[in-house]
Amino acid sequence: MAIAVVGSIHADFYVKTKRFPQPDETVIGSDFAIFPGGKGANQAVGCARLGVETYMIGAIGNDYIGSLLVENLARNGVRVDYVYKASCNSGVAFIILNEETGENMIIVSPGADNALTPEYVENSLRQLSNKVKIVLTQLETPLETVYRSIEVAKKMNMITILNPAPARELDNSIYKFIDVIVPNRVELQQLTGVEVNSIESVFKAGEKLLDHGVKAVVATLGSKGAAITTPWLRAIVKAFPVQVVDTTGAGDAFMAGLAVALLQNMDIVEAVKFANATAALKITRMGAQSMPTRSEVENLIS
Ligand code: ADP
């Protein structure tokens, strides 16, 4: 059985500079690099690297960046049959890094991510209905598309996992279709209004989401690991201690690990342990898509 990831596909353009330009000013920067990104694409690459058949349902623009993004997904083993080419630009982020202060300035142009329609996602999921067991989605595409994918997937008896990132307000009526919601601390606080400043408050906020109809809440807690709240369980699953190199994409690696583990019928505690290990390995490397393989994760756990 397979995982379908419904979400964003971006290219991140990074340039380093010693100081930010003023309006109308040009400064000469130093290194420049393009990295593939987008939470959807990162999570799809994460799942595929863990050895599971993974379909990306998303959109790219009709530009050469879109072709690069699709090639990158395919090279990482993601099935790209349901990546749609929209008549606009691909989703991009321009990131200016200030080498002196460590600050950054970012402009995102969502482009094709905003062209991913509920109808397109519904049709894709229907065509994949006998292959896909888990649907994984985030909040970098239009909310009506996110809602439709969760509702349609649930009605087709798939397992639905929502990573509510970046934080956006959600309609209360969607929660009953969500099997597992996976916020970080900031997102958990924004979704529930509970001030998240202790383990007790994480569980309290988790229970609020359960009251809305979610089946399980897995809150990621950075170096502390993750907290599970279900109607019958409150548990903390510790992170793996590792040398931190780059935490970009840690949350995306966690999502991939969790989805793959649940696909393979691990119970929720085992699955969160597998997700912590996947995220821990990712943060030992540079880049949002430097996702570990299954044997690397198994070695860390054993
Ligand atoms: P996000 O990056 O989305 O804000 P978190 O910071 O909560 O999310 O991190 C996601 C997951 O990455 C954590 O649940 C944990 O498994 C792993 N992680 C993050 N930081 C560390 C760390 N310093 N050491 C080990 N694991 C970490």
C-alpha cells in the first residue's frame, strides 16, 4: 500500500550577503544556491527515502523551475503522475541570509501551490483509491483543497494525517475527519488558544483537539521529542540525542517517519519513536530534503 502526500512543491533561492540592501540599492552578495523545498515535497521525499511507494499530489508552474522540481521528486523515488502543471509560476521562496547577523529576509511567491484545486485532488485520490492507505497533508495549499483532501480520503477509508503547518486557523468541522494531527508547539497553541509552556499544557491542548473530533494528537517538542494524546493515552516519546547540524525540515522528516510507520501498522508509540529517529537523522545533515533511508533509521533505533 502507498502514501499520498497532498501539498506544496517549492524552490528555495538562497543568497548570502554581508548586509541587506536598502530600497533602490544593489549590494553584491556571496554564495547562491537553489534548494528544492515545500513542506509537501519534503514530506514526500522523506516517505520515498524510507522505501514506501509515495504519490505526490501537487502543482508546479509552467516554467523551467517546475521541471527541476519534478525531476528532483522523481530522482528521490516519488511518483509524480499526479503533479499538475498550472499556467502560472512555480512556488518559490527568495531567502536573503545576512552572514553578519544571522538574520534573514524571505519573500514567498506560492504560485502553483495556490492553483491546486479541491477537484484536482479529489479526482487524483479517487484514481488512487485502491493503492493509497494514508493521506498526508499540510497547510501550504488553499484551505479548501486541504479540507477536501481530508474529507474525501476519510470517506474512502484512508488514514488521514494533518501537519497543520504553517499555523493557520482551521474550521472546527474538519477535525472529525482527521485521524492524526501533528502540530509543533507554536501551532498547537495557535490552534487551541491554550498557552503551551509545560508538558501538562501540551496534553491539555491535545485534549481540546480530541474534543473537536481528532482521533490522536502528536505534538512535536523539538529536542524533547513528541507528546501523544489520545482518548486512552498520554505519553512523551523522547528524542534521539544527536549532533545538530541543520534543523530545517526536521518537522517534515518527522511527518514522513510517522506516516511510514503507521502505514506499516506500528502502534502509535512505536510510530512516534520511528518518527523521532527519522527527524534526528535529518538534523545531522544540511538541507530540508536530506532525508534518511529506512536502514539508517532502523540502525539508530536498535
Ligand atoms: P518543527 O521543526 O516543525 O518546528 P520540532 O522543532 O518540534 O518541529 O521538531 C520536530 C521533531 O524533530 C521533534 O519532534 C524531534 O523528533 C526532532 N528534533 C528536533 N530538534 C531536535 C534535537 N535538537 N535533537 C533531536 N531531535 C530533534
